[in-house]
Amino acid sequence: AEVAPGAVHVPDWLEPGRQRDLLEACREWARPPAGLRTVRTPGGGTMTARQVCLGWHWYPYAYARTVVDGDGAPVKPFPQWLGELGREAVRDALGPPEAPYDIALINFYDGDARMGMHRDSDEKSDAPVVSLSLGDTCVFRFGNPETRTRPYTDVELRSGDLFVFGGPSRLAYHGVPRVHPGTAPPELGLTGRLNITLRVSGL
Ligand code: MD3
Ligand code: FE
């Protein structure tokens, strides 16, 4: 479903076997060094979703090759198979992809975690962002490129869903106002929600 120009939601894109494999990979990536961390913003805030990065390390509001706001370790490599998954996702949602993916940001949400309305503008490329969801269902709020406020569209994202944000939607405001605890597919064995975004750094 095209939620806005360039913003395409594909429910159930990842079949259960691929969800399980991706979750297993996320569990490995979450381990130290350069593992799951709490992100602190320059204004003194704390993000409630915890994060691990592959390829490039994101910190508010830039990219680095080491965990400059954590243990200082080199960022984990971005695996080739994940780049291929990203290109397959873009092909299915929008059409043939252009640039190769080289960043993954993996956010883990427990039942109380949220993500406020923001734009993703730290990448130097305008290539589409690919989002994959695992575990608990959330409310994803898709806004507009001009303001943090209405108009917006709320969409439920479930385990296995794909969302691709390209073209005029690439710089739209968006956030996660809530997660529905206990809604993950029981056979996945995940308490909480994981979101994997694949990006092109342009660096
Ligand atoms: C629209 N993640 O990592 S996924 C993020 O569910 C982020 O963890 C949310 O916002 C999450 O920055 C939302 C959907 C998403 C991801 C990236 C986007 C929507 C986007 C980039 C541009 C426009
Ligand atoms: Fe975002």
C-alpha cells in the first residue's frame, strides 16, 4: 500500500523463517563490543529505544566509524547479505534500486519505548530507507516533510512488515508513538520490538 508518494508498506514481506534468521543475526549484533547501547541526545535527553549500528555508527546527529558515544570500539561490519536484502526490498516496493546499502540501524523497543517525531537527515544520499519490523506490533506515525505535527497517518507495523521511504517521503517526519506489548508471533521468541533500517550513507 502506498501511504504517501514514495512511502510503500508491504505487510508480511518477511516469511517466518527469514524473520527468525534476521532476529538471530540481531542477537549477535547486540553483543559487545559495539553492541546495543542507550543513545543520549546533546540536549540531555535519553532515547527509550536502544540501538546497535552496522557499517557506520550513528550518534546524534552524525555518522562515525567507531562508537564515539559508547565503548569506542570499531563499528561492526555491514554484511553483504543485508545489502542484498535491502535491494530486494526496494525492488519489490518501488522498482530497481540504485546505490548499494551500507548502514543498518537496529532499534530495540521494550513495551514502554517510543520514538518522537523526527526526520532522518544525517545521510548524504537521497536513496530510499528500508524498514523491517520484528516482534511486537507498533503504531508508526507517518507525517509530512514540512512540520512535526498533523497531518499524519498512523499505520500498524507488525512482525515481518516492510516499509520503504523514498522520493518525496524520504525527508518526512515520522515516529513510533506506541508499542503493543505481547503481540509478537509466539514462535519468534521475541519480547519487544525490533526495527532494522537499511540506508545509503553517501559517504
Ligand atoms: C521515514 N525508526 O530508525 S521505522 C529510525 O520503527 C526510525 O524504529 C522507526 O525512525 C522505528 O530513524 C521507524 C520507519 C522509518 C524509518 C526511517 C525513515 C520511516 C522513515 C526515514 C525516512 C522517512
Ligand atoms: Fe527515523
